Amino acid sequence: MAKEDTFRRFVGLDGRYEELMAAALRDRVVDGPELVQVGRADLIRVLEKYLDGEIGGEQLVDWAELIHGLDEVQVESGSESEDLILEFLFEASTPEIFEPISCEFALRWLGLLGGGRTSM
């Protein structure tokens, strides 16, 4: 699997979480090139996976923390939602500062991001 594909699949959590996380950690390079972007649609997809029980709160925190720290992943630049994406990644990766990951957290962020779901 090409590195770009590894990070694209990790950003969208397209596959088994454990395998995607291991691949992203294995292929990461400090000061590496930006290969993929994370956007609003990716965040919505990950929040939906959390609400559907496909990933847990701890996995969401770890995902957001790694996305925020990977040189290979860039926040969708030039978009109106760039600040919102960064704010989500910061809040999701530091629940001890903001709020615990919960259904309420996910639904609030889906509303802010324009996701369709408003309740469980």
C-alpha cells in the first residue's frame, strides 16, 4: 500500500481501526511531505462511526491526536471550515481539557460541521 493511500484510509477510517492506526504509525515520517488532507466530510464520517459504535471514545481521541500531529496530513486549507476542523481536532484530542467524548459531544460537533444526525 502506498503511503498516500495509507494516510487517506486512516483519515477516513476506511477499514479496521487497529490496522489503520498501526499503518499510519508505521509509515509516518517526521517532517515528511503533506500527502493528504482532512476535511469536514472526514470528521463527519468519523463522528458517525463513533455514534454507530464502530469506534470507541478512546479511539476517537487517539485518531484526533494522531491526525493533528501527522506531518503527512494537512487540514483542508483555504476552506471556510479550516478553523472549525482545527478546533475539533484540538477538542477531540484533549477531552481532559474540554469535555469527555460522548454522544452529546459527537452530536454537537455533527451539528457544527453540518452533519445530518441530530439525535441517536
